[in-house]
Amino acid sequence: MRRLAPSCALALALLLTPGAVRALTVTVPVDYATITAAIASGADVVQVRSGDYYENVTVSRALDLRAAPPTVPGYSMPFPVIHGTVTLNQSNTTAGDPITITGFHVTGAVSHVLGSAKSAYIHECKLDRGVTSNGTLVGTLSLRGCQILDDVTVNPNYIEMTLCTLLGGGLTANYEGDGVVRENYIVGPAAVGVSLDGDDGGGSITNNTITGTTDGIVLTDPSGMVVTGNTVENVTDDAYSVALSPGHMSAGATFRSNYALDPGGDGFDVVGGMRVDYNTVLRPGGVGIRASNPGSVPAVLNASYNTISSSGSYGILLTGSNSYATRCSYNSVHHSSSVGIYLGAATYVDTNTVGHSGSTGLVVAAPQGTLTLRNNTTYLNGGHGVITGGAGVSILNNIAYGNLGYGLDWTAAGTAPTLGCNDWYANSSGAIYNASPGATDLAVNPYFCDAPNSNVYLSATSPLVGTTCGQIGAKGIGCSIATGVSPESPPAAIRLRVGANPAHGRVSFAWNPQDLPGKLEVFAVNGARAWARDLAAGTSGVVWDDSGPGGPGPAPGVYFAHITIGDRTERRRVVVLK
């Protein structure tokens, strides 16, 4: 008697069982020679054994298409390879949902062309030519555990991409509902690692790693999106950016606990209403965090607990006539080439530390109604400690130490800020310009733990500790003895700083005061000495201009400044423009 194949026996048993639900599984190439023929059979599950299948596969109905399990238990089998394209085009008028494809290597493109109410799941596949959509808002697409060697450019109603590796491609999705992009590894070259146009649909982008692309994560109309725990590194342009389409008045996205490492452009370049908190930006070629407004769109920035180091321009920059920071708090900005924190307008700025910037530490150009500046520490910056001015400004419990300009440059001559419990110490130009210190303001060494190395916690012996003012500056006690700043023990490092760089017609230099005399020399690129100045002990800054005794002021060009004090020498590159 002839014995039926297992799959045929199962099908016959189901057909003969009263009330049974038909759930037919067929195997390729056992039951059918091709995948296309197996799909046409009407089976609910098509499992495909390892091998090469030279065909273009189209799925137009609900189906579970999967790699067959190994014939030997515990033995790993290679993916079945589809040498062609895969097209998913189930319409809304076709019964059943979803289409699931698991465990294939597809050498051609995968096309996602579904009805808006249908779903496609592509899991644990290798896709050489990526995934595309032919149309807009074409159902749900889920990609999980896939290796993809090209772009994923899709337009679904809903998008999910989880635990995928994209090598040489990126994700671009225009979707309507929530999107989830989680725990993917994306390696360039590609124009964008993740580009999502949410059309205010929300979603989350979480714990992805993106490297070597042009831009990292780009969001358009991202109202309700949450971007957390991602690492974007070594991208050519911006690590994270936001754009708004015409008619969208605010974005409303949240960026939290992300890393931007060595982007060629900005760490963050965002527009509209944003929250940017707990992020780390290291060595951006441009601005650490940039926020602005296109035209009349309001840009409301809440930026707190961010760390920005060694930016090629500003640390934090908020610009635009309709832009303001409702709060800018607990940020640490160090070694920015330009202003540390520049806010076009703000209402509350507190507990920030800004040091070693090439220009002013903290600027609030146009206070928004009332402005409170409280518990900020600006130190060893190439310009002023703080610049601001306007009605209703309170400046309380701040420290400005060792800045090349004034501790505070008050820009509203004729009006006075509310000042109290600030410490203005060792700023090269003086304590305050255009205003007088408050009755409780101080001018004492704050005794930082190690300001030259960006540790501006206070030592236990600081005169700012235990006063009736409460905490002064951004940090409390962090060490028992000050190691970097005290009259009895000058800083070990010189820390030569250049003011505006590029400079226009005059160049300002500053450094930590030393207890020995020294010499500052400036050399042209051909090695010729262009200017020099002998330095008395305790000097902390000089200006190279037309009236200097060392000769005429600098001509346009590139120079190298050398400062030598005792047995220590430091160098800085200087660019002069006219």
C-alpha cells in the first residue's frame, strides 16, 4: 500500500475531520518544485528547504513563508536563497493577515506594496537589495533580526525595525502612525542612518548605533517622538537633526541620554519645541546643540543635564527672533571654540558650568520677560564670563573666575540687574561692566578642586562654602584641598587661550597666572617671528594690536602662538582675518 507524504497526510486528515480549520503546510522542493507554485497551492504555511531558487516571488495573500527546519535535529542549515525579487502586495479586499517571511536570503529587492490595513513581517532574513515601498501609507512593516546590505526606503502606515544590521544602507520611512526603531546597528556609507517623517505620528528611536553615514538621525515633523539611548559617531554632518514641513508649527520631540561622538557637523540641530536632556556631545565639528526657528515657527528649547566637550563652534546655540529657552539647566560645556552657551532669549538659566571656551562663557542676548541666572559657573573663558542685559534680570549665586574679559558684561546701560551672592574673581578686565556688584557679591578665590582640568567643584576650604548665601556656583563641595587654583599654589598647567579665533585685527591671549616670568611669541607659518612680549610673574593676559610695543598689529594669515613660563611651553594656532 502506498504511504502518503506527511504533509499530504496532514492535509487529508484536516479535510476529513468535521469542523476542522484548514491549515495546510507544504514544503519546497518536496511537495512543489518552486516557491511560486507552493504559494499558488493555497497553503497557509510554505516552508522552504536550503538551496538556490531562481525566481521572482510575489505574495498577494496572508501567508507564513519560512525556511524549513533542519532535517537533522540540532544541525544549522544555511538560508534558502531566492535569486530574484520578493513582492508583497496583499490588498485590503483579500482575506487574512499578515504576510510573514522568515529565514531567507534574498538577492533582489523586496517591494512592500500592501493595503493600508494589511501587515508584513520580515524576520531573520538577509536582504541584499534592501526594501522599498511602491506607494504611500501601505500597511504595516516589521523588520526584525535582518541583515540588510542596501537602503530601506518605505512608506508604511506603521514601521518597526528591531535588531537589524544595515551595512552600507540606511532607513528612510514616511509613516502615519507610531514607529519603533530599536537596537539596530547601521554602518555607512549612506546618506542618512535613520530618517523618519512621522507626520506628527509619534514613535520611538531607541538604543541604535549609527556610524559612518552622512547624517545620523533625521526627523521631519516628529511631534511626540522620543529619541533615547542612541549612539551616533563619526558621521560627516549632523548626528541628530529635526526639520519641519510647511504648516507644522512645532515639533515636540524629546532627545534624552543619546551620544554624539565626533560628528563633522552639529551634535544636535533641531527646530520647533524640543526637549534635549542628558545627552553627551564630544568633539563636534560644528555646534554641540543648535536650536532655531524657521521663519515664524516658535522654537522653545528645554536643555538640561547635557555634556558638551571640544565643539568646533558654540557649545549650545539658540537663535531666531521667536526662539527662547524656558529652561537651560545643569549643562556642562567645555573647550568650545566659540561661546559656551548662547541663548537668544531665556527665562531661567541655572547651574550650568562653562569653561575654557574660546569666547564668552554664557550669553543671554534678549531675556524673555523676566530672566533668572542662578548658580552658574563660568571660568577660564576667552571672553567675558556672562553677557546679558534687560529689564527684570536677576543674577544670583554665580561664579565668574579667570575669564579674559569681565566677569559680567551688562549690556543694558542705564538699568541695573538684581545682583546677589555672586563671586567675581580674577577676571582680566574686571568684575562687571556697566553695573556695580551687589551688596552681597564677593571677589574671592573660589578654591576649585582643579579648574584647569574642568573640575569646578569647591574644596572644603573654599570661602564660598558655609556662607549665608547658600550654594554659590554650579557645584558643591567635591574635594578637601584645592589642587588647581589658589594664590599659594598656582596651576601646574598654563592653559593658553585665544579670544575670538579667527580674530579681526587684534588678538587676545589669556592663561592661568603663574608665579614665574615668561615670554609670549607669535610666529608666521614660514617660521618668522611676528610679535613677542615679555611677561611679568602673575600676568594672565595680553592683547596683540596695532599699539603694542612689539611692532605693528597682525596682518591676515595663520600664526602659531608660543608661551613659555619656566620649563613649560604651550602652543595655539591663531587665524587673523581683516
